[in-house]
Amino acid sequence: MEFVKAMPLGGILTFVVALIIGSQGSRGGFLSIFRADMMQYEFWWSWPLFFAGTGLAWMIMLIQR
């Protein structure tokens, strides 16, 4: 159950960090930030950052149990 709760937190972390780094023109190196297009909206995204953020939130929730 903690993993399901951690996924939105990983998404929020990814969106904020990718927005800050991507809007400055950087690709983030290992983060490989790219401009995603969903329907009519464009936003900055990074799958490695999403997995790392979700894993971090998941581990913090498991520790708090």
C-alpha cells in the first residue's frame, strides 16, 4: 500500500525538479529531462527521476511504519 501512496509523491517531486532544471535549458545529465507532450499540454519530465523519487518516498514510508 505504501508504494501506491509513494507514486504521486514521486510524480510531484519529478514535476517540480524537472520544471526547474528543464526550464533553464539543461538536460540534467543522468536525469535525462525531456519536454513531454500530453494532449495539448507540454511539461518537463524525467523517468529516472520519477523512479528515484518514488523509491525514496516508498522507503521513507516503510521506515515510518
